[in-house]
Amino acid sequence: MKKLIAIAALAVLPFTNAMADPDIGCGLGSMVMSGQDGKLFKVLGATTNGTSGNQTFGITFGTLGCDGSGTVTAAAKVSLFIDGNMDNLARDMSKGEGETLSTLAEVWGVPAADQATFNQVAQAHFSDVFTSENVTSQDVLENLNTLISNDAQLASYELS
């Protein structure tokens, strides 16, 4: 009887939404890599989610750890951009100019009139944003958001 209950629980598992990973999102990769630690497992999970097309199914039907009822926020868009562009962003931010930094300002919602200030603040506080060689994209987002919220001209662009 215990085996039957265990098999039934495992059979239902793909149709629950309790397994989404905050770093790689929902999908089969998140479920397969659940409980594993380290970048390798995060990359494998994200690759599985991205290449198998299962996230669309999961979001549509509320399965595979997905919940299609959420809202895409500005912070989520900025976070995704930073995550995919860390090296180029660090380079541009250290110079105070560049395509990646300009695109970040646009994704962030900073209008052209304030982008020069955005770039200057980012460059002046580079070491406060990129605090170490192993800084995460989430840390970069939080550090940059704190700088923006503390700048009189940019404070209205703080992400919530």
C-alpha cells in the first residue's frame, strides 16, 4: 500500500506547482534539479527549461511548478537583463557609457533626459554595485536600485 501511495504521489508531482526555482523559473528542469545545489545544476535546469519548451505548457496549465497568474514586473525585466549581461554591464558601468549600460537604463525606464545622470551615478559607485568578483545579478540589481533611490534626480525610478 505504501508503494502505491508513493507511486501515486510521484505521478501527480509533474502537475503540481510547488517546485519552481527562483533562479531558473518553473518547468521540468526545475523539478528534475530540485534539491540540488550549485551553478551546474542551475545551468542544467535552466537549459532543460529553455530547450524543451515545457515552461509554456506549465504556465498555460499551471503545472510543472508554474503559475500563470503573476505579473511581469519592471524589476523582473531589469533582473533578467542584468543576469544575461553581467560582464558587458560591468565593463560599461566602469566606463560610464556603452550600449549595455544604455540599454539597462531603457529597460529600467529611465528616459533619455536622465540617462547621463544614471550613467554617472553608476560609474561613480561602480564598486558599490559590483561589490566582488562573485557578485550575483540579484545583488547588482539591489545595489543599483539602492543608489538610484538615494539620488535626488533618479529616485523616482526606484524599482519596487
